[in-house]
Amino acid sequence: MQSFNDIWNLALKELTEVHGSTVSDLWFTGLSLCDLTDSRAVIVCDMPFKYKILKSRYIESISDAIAKVIGFSVEVVIVSKTNDPSEYASFVPPTGSVPEPVNLADLPQTHAPEPARDENPAAEDEVSFFSSGEEAPAAKKPEQPAAKQQNT
């Protein structure tokens, strides 16, 4: 799953294509996607003067842009801590900070156990294959130098 910021940035690109960069910079930059479920996207509005205009003029465009990015339609809810604190509180955690979803790629990886190996470790060295699939002749192991005998 992509982070909320990644999803919002892709939706912002869609909104810029539809409305142009001037409108996008004025109305959509600074908004943030704080929650996304299979039925709803919650957008936090950064400026009080944008709140009513976004809700009345751009909510459908925002919904369409998010749907293009995620592949399905959702209800878009725009909240503002200043304009409607009770609505904001019902959609945003009380701390005011919006946690990012966990990116599984960032978690420590647990690896599957190593496959069982042959009891004779030298057996692995004896056979190798060319890229054509033919078996290569067994490689000779270097001979161990004979121990020097001391003359007594």
C-alpha cells in the first residue's frame, strides 16, 4: 500500500491536469489525505478560507482524481479544524497528528529458512553447469602439499 502522501500527490497531479497549475496551486496544494478506506477519503484543509469553496466547488473533482489513482470511487470528506472542529474531531485522531500507514517494505524482513543441504558439502563443488545446460567436467581440487618429513 502506498502512503497517504503518495496517493495524495498522485491525485494532485490529476487535479493539476484537469484544472491547471494556477488553480491547483491555489486550492489543492497544502491539503492532505489523512484517512482512506474502501468507502471514504478524508482530506484535511490547511486554510480556513478554502474550506467552504472546496466543499461546494471542488469536492467532485477531488473525488474523481482520487478514484483515478486508487481505482475505485470513494466519498470525499473535507475537514477543517478551524471551520468545523466537531467534524474535524470525528475524522481525525485527537492528537491532531495523522499517522502514516505502515509500509511493509520498511519493516525488518524475516527470511525463510535455508534449504536443506547435502550432507557432503564437497558434492556441491563437483558439479557445475554451463548456461546451455550441459554438465561441466568436475573441477579438480587443489592437492594438499605433503607434510615435510624431518630427517633425524
